Amino acid sequence: MAYELYYWPGLQGRGEFVRLALEEAGADYIDVARGSGAGRGVAAMMKVLKSNSEPHIPFAPPFLRDGDLIIAQVANILMYLAPKLGLAPKPAALRPIANGLQLTVTDIVAEVHDTHHPLSTNLYYEDQKDAAKARAADFLGHRLPKFMGYFERVLQQNPKGDKHAVGASLTAVDLSLFQLIEGLSYAFPRAMKSFVAHYPALAALREAVRTRPRIALYLASERRIPFNESGVFRHYPELDQDAR
Amino acid sequence: MAYELYYWPGLQGRGEFVRLALEEAGADYIDVARGSGAGRGVAAMMKVLKSNSEPHIPFAPPFLRDGDLIIAQVANILMYLAPKLGLAPKPAALRPIANGLQLTVTDIVAEVHDTHHPLSTNLYYEDQKDAAKARAADFLGHRLPKFMGYFERVLQQNPKGDKHAVGASLTAVDLSLFQLIEGLSYAFPRAMKSFVAHYPALAALREAVRTRPRIALYLASERRIPFNESGVFRHYPELDQDAR
């Protein structure tokens, strides 16, 4: 039976980290809220979120339905899916390492979101632009180099080589790092200008993922929603600046 | 061999969610950075964080060392520890449900942190107080009721009864919900004034955890650091306001 992914249509957002794993594995899945007809569309997603009868309800999208099980939170979905999709580290003892890295991706993604919405998700960006400028300056000046320096070290210190974040083969973490770097490059092209020079192993990983046959096909397909200013990674030139 | 917990001394912070699980289980553990002497103290923690030879480095505290394995991120540490401590849901098929809930606790904790540091963790609170007021108002007005309403529903809809977040027995998620409510009550007493009336199952869970024998002993001990304005949950009266 096909996996059912539930996420807002029209933006990559946090759902994209799950899509990339499903696409890389060639898994059979339905992007429920992007569909139409019975049991599809945003209404079908809201029905689960507001259900009074589901035994285990999610707080927010994305969530995944696999038969009777509803699984929430990106890192949790990936921890559940990765072994089934051949994207978990081998040996299994390294799975907590992968999950720790995935949660650190979750952390930086939340910080990226807050560069354009530092005060409230209920206000428009335009109504919190001054605070956004301060938060984005701090993010690009301090947090981005700290996270990128960390992930570069993770690759460099991987005992199995710097081609992968954990272990000797491709995992969902590698796919997520690709998406993170793509998103950062879209949102902050000026800050990311010297990225390749400063973070060579991360830059090589990004290219290796981008050119994998199924990922390349996916990126060229209509299933890949373009980056836009509804997603987590938004390009507001006034928030961008030089960074290490 | 004792578990080694690494976290900043002098504050409960994110380390406290791990401490509560270790304490409830009566597990043998060392709170490394709070100790002194060889292999103890903040220097011992920094040594791991800055290591160029560890195969799997954490981004930030808290992290746990169990033999050769270093595990980072609260939810990940709890997912690793819970089965060993008898704090994972039974049956094991419910573990992704517990992990999804734990990650939702992680999310609200990050939002609580940002009520006093909305612009930068590198600036003092006093230097971002206006933004903090706006963020805290949004948090108490919108986000807190949304999260609390969600967790209350989780308890109410648990097919095994409203005494636990998942399954029929105590899990690390229940302990974390206790800590979350304790912290919110310390930081925002005005906002939490009508908490018991609005969220009866959560309020009952809080009392049930607080009076568990080992937890009660721990809370009365010197191992329990008092809440203070260095932690995630800070009481700044100017940020507090009525809330649902």
C-alpha cells in the first residue's frame, strides 16, 4: 500500500525532507493534500488534524500515514521510513547518530524560519521586518557558520569517509543536508557565495545528491515545487548579507 | 557502567528532560559538567564538543555518553534511554508515537526560549526586550493554547486512558510533559492561572508525576537545580499576561 504524505500544497517546506527520501527510494506514495477528489486535498489533511477519534493525532503537518499508523515530525518520519527505504545507516547501531544529526537539521531549519518570522507566525513578514533584519543578521553572522562548520566536521570526522554524514552509504541525513544547502542558497545567495570554498565536503555532498539518477529526475519533475516565499526558505534580499 | 550526562551546570535547561528519566528509573548516572576533578566539569564537556577525533560529535549539550557511543539531542537521548529504563511505550510499535510527542515538546520548548531571546542568543535579554514582549504576547495568546490544547487532546484520545500520553503506562513523554508544565508555571504564572480548569487531564498528569516516589525525592534533593533566569523557562513579569 502506498505511503500517504500529508503536507501543505504549494510549498516545499518541511515536507520536502520526507519527499526526497521517498523519491530517492522510488517508493510508492501519495502527496495527499496536493491531490483532489475523495480523500485528497487540504480538507483530507485537516480532517486528520481535527479528528476526535484517531488514537494518535499529529500537532501539525507534515505527517505520514502507513496503514493504521500516523507518524508526525520530520525526523520521526524519516527514522521510521529510512530502514524500509534502504536509507538508514548500516549498522543499525548508528541509527541514533543519524537521528541526532537529523534533529540538528530540524534545529537549523527552525532558525531559518525565524529569520523571516521572529515575532509571530500570525503576522505577515512585512509587519515584523525590522525584527527579521536583526534576527537574520544574527543568523548569518553567528548561527549559519556554527551549523555549517559543525556539519562539515561531521563529514570530515566520519570514520567511514567524508562522502556521507554517517556510515559508509547514503542515508536520509545526506538527502536532508542537500535540501538544507539548496534552501540556504536560494534564501541567502550572498551569504552562501563562499560556501564551496569554506565547506568543501558539504559542497561535494550536495553535488553528489543532486546528480543521483532518481533525485535528478525528481528535481526536474513537476512534483518538485519551486522554492518560493511561502516556504521555510524565503529570498528576501534585504535579509541577505555576506557571511562566512 | 554509569551513564554520563553532559549539560551546562547551574540551570535545568534541556538537560532536565533527560535527568527526570534517569531519576525516575533510579539509573546510575554522572552529571559530568556539574562535577569536579579529572574528567569532570565544563572543560570535560567542551573537550567532547571540540574533539577532532571523536567519530560522532554533538552540536550542543545535552548529550549522553554510554560507553563508546555519544548521543545528542534530548528526544534522541530519550528514545535511546527509554527502553533501557522501562520508560518506553509497550508495545514497541508505539515508540514512533512517543517520539513524535517528544519532538512536539522539543518544539514548544524552543518557542519558550525564543520568548526571551527572539532576536539572538548572543544578545542579553535586556537588549531585545521590546521584541521579547511582542514574541511572548504571541506565544501566550496563540501558541501556548494551541500546544496545551493539543496535549490535552492527546491524553483524552489515548485509547488506553487519559493518565498517560501514549499507551497504558508511564513513559518519558509523561515526565517531559510534567517538566514542561512546571517550567511554564514558573515562567508565566499569570498565563497559567486557569491551567487546571482548562486542561484537566494535563493537570492530573502533572500531579501524578510530581508525587511519584523517586521524582518527589529528586525534586526535594540538591540534584534538582531551582528554576532561574539562566534556563529555558525564565520568569520576567513584564512578559507574562493572561492566557487561555
